[in-house]
Amino acid sequence: MKSDIRVCSAWREVHDRPVYSLTETCPECGADAENSAPAPFDPADPHGEYRRALKRRRR
């Protein structure tokens, strides 16, 4: 699931604090906005399939 809330990609260089938005660009400086939430899992995880199967089995 991808978050709808985005943060300015250049906030460390341009702004004093993170600038959040729902659009594709920053409303203050016009830089691209990126997804603010980390991925829930790494798609390249070689053992992720087994970990998720164990989690489903324990329910």
C-alpha cells in the first residue's frame, strides 16, 4: 500500500522542516514530492516469502 501523503524531496536543503503535500510537487518550492512512508517490506528480500507464510500459519 502506498501512502497518499508526500514530502518535499529537497526539504533538507531548502526548508527548515519537512513540507508535506498530497500533490506530486512541493507547494512552496515546486520540487518533486516523494512518498513519505517507508516500504512495509523489501521486495528483494530473499526470505520474505517464507516469513510471510509463517505469519499466515500462526494466525
